[in-house]
Amino acid sequence: MPQNNTAGSGPRRADGDNLARVQFLTVAEVAAAMRVSKMTVYRLVHNGELPAVRVGRSFRVPEDAVHEYLRGSYFDAG
């Protein structure tokens, strides 16, 4: 007979629990971290290269998305 796990190890909602743990950055914070202009960040967001959430009239970028973008952008010049 299958056991019912009630200790929190069961399936999670994809949008609820995990979304609460996401850290969002402003466009200015992303620009400072990447050492680029805010306009460059806006271009990345509008071109779909950097995912973002629209909050009112501004954007918020998941911190993990910035890390993934930078990991994928490394160029070996050697």
C-alpha cells in the first residue's frame, strides 16, 4: 500500500513554492552587476535574451536568469 508523505517531501506546485524563493533584481541592479548600461539590459529583456517580469511600468529580472545569461556568454579568447 502506498504511503502518504506529509513531511513536505511530496510534489510541489511549479508556480507557488518555488516562485516565493526567487530573488528579483531591478534593471539598475542587473546593469551594475554586469557593468553595462541600463539600456543594454532593457535591450536584452526586449530581445528575449534575458527573461524578466513586468511589475507596473518596470521590469524585475530573476537573479538566476542573470547568472545563466552570464554563464552562457563566456567566450574563450585563448
